[in-house]
Amino acid sequence: MRYAIRGAALLAMMLVAGARQLRAQTVRYGVMGDSVTALLRAAWTDDSTQSERAYCVQRARISSRPTLGGGIDSIFRVLAVRPATPTSQDPNHVQFECATGTPELHTHTPATCLTDDASSCRADGPLAYSCQPSRSDYEELLARGDEYGIIQCDRRAFRFYYPSEYAAQPHKARTAVGANSSGP
Ligand SMILES: [Zn+2]
């Protein structure tokens, strides 16, 4: 009985601590300024054979405000971008470098391309308009030390991504996933 009470008290403490931790999280909002949105919308094309394109953020304002409960909202407001000169580009990649401290924006195309050759691309399909950063997008972000990166994945759609999204997961010993596989 003592143990049960102690257990209940411990559980209550853990729940309170958990709730506090939840409220203390930072939530990040990315906002594109009107002139930036206008520029990027105008440059967007639905050509299915296009290569990815790139921009450097020229001017941005970051503001934070505490929320009730101890959390923080961070707002990343992008006010100016300029086209970057790629060192190489194809429908699935764009290689470019913005100056240190200047976050990067690149496009994902409205096409599905089976290889990096434009002749393998078709409009739409499962890989088109992808707003998901790739592994190399995250690795580049972390290597540069930027606070955010941006993907334009449709004429009007912009996806901000952050280093905290690319976190190491605690290893879980789960074998169920592979139970039905017949691989070596
Ligand atoms: Zn990408």
C-alpha cells in the first residue's frame, strides 16, 4: 500500500514535470514578407523539366515572445532574398553557397524525376511539390549553422525547416518492423 501511494505520488510528479516541459517548448513560425512572396511567386514555373533553383536570404528579422506557461514563440520574418548562383543544378538538386549567416532557400520542383536527368521527369506524380526537406537539406543546414532553411514547394507554398527537426532519436529495440521481411 505504501508503495502504491508512493507510486501514485511519483506518477503525479512526473505528469506535472511532463506538462511543464511541454509548455516550455519553443514553437517556430516562418513568415515571408510580401515583396519576397511576390518575387518567388513570379519566378515559379510549372515546367516539369526544370532544375531546382536557389536563393540567399538577404534580410530577416527574428523575434521571440514568451507565452503563458513559460514557452517561447519564435517568429522568423524573411524580408528580402536574392537569387544564388548555383555551382551545379538538376531536377533533384541544387548546389550553391550563401554567405555565412545568410540562410538558404531552394525550390523543389512540380515534377517526379526517376533520375537526375531532366528527360526522366514527368509533371506531378508522387515526388512533385514535396515540402519535405531531404536528409542532405538538413545536413547542409546543420553544417552551416543556420537557424532555418526554406523550401519553396509550390507557387504559393513555403516550408521553413529547423535544426531541431533533425534530432537523434533514442534507440528503441524494436524488431517487429523487420519480422515479415524476407531479406538477407
Ligand atoms: Zn531540398
